[in-house]
Amino acid sequence: MKKYNAMKTEVDSWREFSRQLNDTLELAQLEDESLRAELEVEITGIEAELEKRSFTAMLSGKYDRDSAILAIHAGAGGTDSQDWAAMLERMYLRWAEQRGFTTEIFDSSEGEEAGIKSVTIAVDGEYAFGYLRSEKGVHRLVRLSPFDSAHRRHTSFALVEILPQIAMGDADIEINPSDIKMDVYRSSGAGGQSVQKNATAVRLTHIPTGIVVTCQNERSQTQNREFAMKILLGRLAELKQAEREEERAVLRGEYTKAEWGSQIRSYVLHPYQMVKDHRTNIDKSNTQAVLDGDLDDFIEASLKSGL
């Protein structure tokens, strides 16, 4: 029923767009000069809608229409990298808000001095995964460090993970319950302070792959376990897809291992202002706008180039 309703909505939407096109065409064929202004507004709207639909048509992957799980992990660089991870968290939360997606933080590990070590966020909305999937990879920041007493230039790295939110019934991955080890513990806040009297936080370990997932949102143990299972399903689906792509690449003789240092995008705040995507060569000089969530140009260019 979920698939049927989604397809029905899609078909109804295209039928309405077709009706709008035919109505506008019929008006244009009247060649009535008094209708010119009205037709120009109609055509501008149709062109914008067509551009939007053309782009959405590229989001045809298996999970592109689904909600997403966004995880950010600070890399090497100590406090600077943890602060950079927090800056990325703010950037993606603002982007999601501008897109009309809803977000909820399900797991977060605070940095010792500033920033975060890692965070896991649920991004809910149609096509959230399709839009975000090209953001997966290493993001690099170059700036004068506010944590260096000499105020020297530092380079920081953070890893962004994008996973689809897969419901148990929608997954083509079978998980044997005996393959999962579950631990429960108390959620903790900054500095290790207890924020829950009861053990509601959940840690799942998938024994065959060694994948570990934690969820310590201030909710019930059952809800945390359900979301942890979604993350685990997403990671297993990603692992399965990576294995397929690796096999195809080896057969073609072009397989190269992805290394931590191969960043997808650089955010330079000193000695000049520039955000550059290394895959598409798209760059923007308004770095503050990008850090405030203006990511659509990068995302659309990546998806249009098949990334």
C-alpha cells in the first residue's frame, strides 16, 4: 500500500502537470494579445516546474525517495576537527530546514574542549536520501585556528556518512536475530554527566560484520533500538552495494581503494574564501552562505554528473 500510494501520488502529479500544459497550449493557440502577460507567467511557472521534475527524475535509485540518516565523524586534528564536525552539523541542519525536511538527533558524542566527536541525525522527508547521498565523503576545512594560541592556519577533516532509512519490511537484507548482540546503558551528556536515570541507550553489534551502532536519544529503549536497527540496515545495505561496485570495478580493471585523505570538498577560510567541490569543480566564494546551508548548487552538480 505504501508503494501504491507513492506511485498514485506521482502519477496524479504528472497528470495534473499535463493538464496544465494542455490548457496553456490551448490559450496560446487563440493568439489573443490580451492573454500575453498571463501566458508569460504561466510559461515561466511551467519551465520552473519542468526543471524541478527533470532533476527529480534523476533520483531514481532504489532508496532515493526515502528519508536519510546523516552521520558526521571528526577526523584527525583534535579540537579543530571536532569543532569542524559541529560546524558541518549546523550546516546540514540548516540545509534540511530550508528544504522542508525534519531532523532529529539520535546519537551525539561531545568533544572534550569544543565541538563534537560524532553525531547521527535522522533527516525525514521525500527524496532526503536522494539529495544527500552525494554528500558522502571527507570534507576538509582550512582556517586560522581559534584553538591555537599562535593563531596559526590548521587543516581539519571530518567524514560524512549518508545512509537510507530502511524499514525492516522494505529491506532485501535478512538479519538473523542471533547475529545481533544488544547492550543497553544510560545515555550520557557532555562530560559524561548522566541525563537518564534508566538504561535507555542502545548499542547493537552485528557479529558477522563487526558493525557497531549506538543510539542514545532521550527516548525509550524500544524507540532507540528501532532507530539503531534502521542505522544497521542502512550500513548493511551500503556494505552490500559497495561490494557489488568493487566487484564490477575489479572486473573492469579500474578498482582503486578509497582512502581517508581523498576529500570530496574543501572549505577554505584563510588565506582566501572559497568552497570547492573536487569532483565537479564547482566553487563558491561566499563561504558563510555555504556554511549556513546553501548547498543546492553542489548537490545538484554532483547528481547531474552521476555521483
